[in-house]
Amino acid sequence: MWLGSIGDHRFLGFPTDAGLFMAAVVPSIERRDEVLADREAAYASELAHWPELEAAVAGAKRVGPIRLLSRDGFFRESAGPGWVLVGDAGHFKDPTPGQGIADALRQAVALAPAVEDALGGAGDRALHDWWCWRDRDAWEMYWFAHDMGTPGPPPLLVQEIQRRIAADPRLTDGLLRVFNHDVTPSELFTPSLALAAMSKALLTKPGQRKALLREARTLAVNNWRRRAPSHPSPAARRQRGARDLRPSRRPAVGWRWRSSRCGHAASRY
């Protein structure tokens, strides 16, 4: 498997079925229009930034067109009379932490008893309860993936947090447990960790204190705005109807929410 980051260029490569190999590149968001205009040329120019990966696929025959994947995420209405949506069909997050297949399997395991309950007399309510569980279960990881996949270098405060995690085996193990869904991101990225990182960064980067304070404020505001919305009452659900919830982008502060049947559904325009 190939996984690399060189400057503002990201790469992913791995063998897949039938002897095929997938090589993916992640160009800077500033190249969006260029990529959309000529994906062939953009792919070739990005691949050249990692000569070893480029050499690994040199001479190989491409068996399909170059596909584009947006990092925009969503939570959709995912249950109704006799139907449910599992995996990416109902919920998609930024692919950077590689949670897609794990999400689908995790949701399928939780769905099986809900289907049994629905067939056993609980009806569509059991499927709706599963949908609400899915939203709660995926909510924190959605924002963790969003931040992890944000273009450009990490903020100074985040860089210091990353250094502390890399230097502490206990925190490193905690990060792996986040990826495995053993703990939630908030159980690792605690206020005490952020405060310790902030104190260290202020001492070691005295010339960047204003930027660090701005980042700390943004982090605090985002954490407040990203709290999981509470579940509305059944009467409120009927009144509001079942809609996808679409937050509108507000740089550096967060999102504005509209209602949904489960109170969690979200997507980006």
C-alpha cells in the first residue's frame, strides 16, 4: 500500500481485485477548476510529484476513466417504510481517515437486530431507531474526518497536538483506538490536551501568539457549534418532515443547521 504526503500533494495507492492497482492523487483545492477542465492532465501532473509511485504504474494499462471524488460529506434520510440506507448510500464523510468500509460493516452489524425487531412486530420504528443510532455513532467521526482532510498545512495548535500524540505512546494508542471506533475523538482530544498544547505553543512560538489565540478561539467555537443536535420529539418530526440537513459553510466558525427527522443529518453544499 502507498500512502504519502509531499507538500500540498496527497497520494494513495493499493492493489485491488483481479490483479488491478488503484493509484489516487489529491490535488490542492486551489486546482479545482483546472482539474475539472482537464482531469487527465491534472492527474499526470499530480502523480509526477511522487516519482516512485509514478514509476510503479509506468507502463501499466489503465482500464477505466479517471474518476473524481469530492470530499463533501452528508447524512441522508436513511430509513422509511420497509427500507434503510447503509454505508455511503446514507452517510459519507471525508475519506482521509479511511472509515468508509468500516462504517458500512459497523452499520450492517447494528442493522441486523433492528431488521429482526421490525419483522417481529416493532415495525418501521425499529428501522428509524437504527437510523438515529447511525447518526449519533457517526457524528463525531464526521467532524474528525472533516478536519483531518482540510486542505493545506494543519493550524499551529493542531501541529502541537500532533507532536504530543506522536511523542506519547498512550496518546498514540488512543489515536489508533479512535480509528478503530473503540473511543470517540472527544475522548482523545480533550480540553486538557488542547490546553497543554496551547501552553507549549505559546512558549515556543512567541512571535505567533496572536495566530495561536485565534486558532484556539476557532477550535472552541467549532466544538460548541458541532455538538450533536438533540433529537426532536415525534410531534416535531411530523411537523418538520424528513429532510436532509444541509449546513451552510461559515469560514473558521462552523455551520448553521436546519431540522431533520433525527436531528443529526448533515451535508455540505
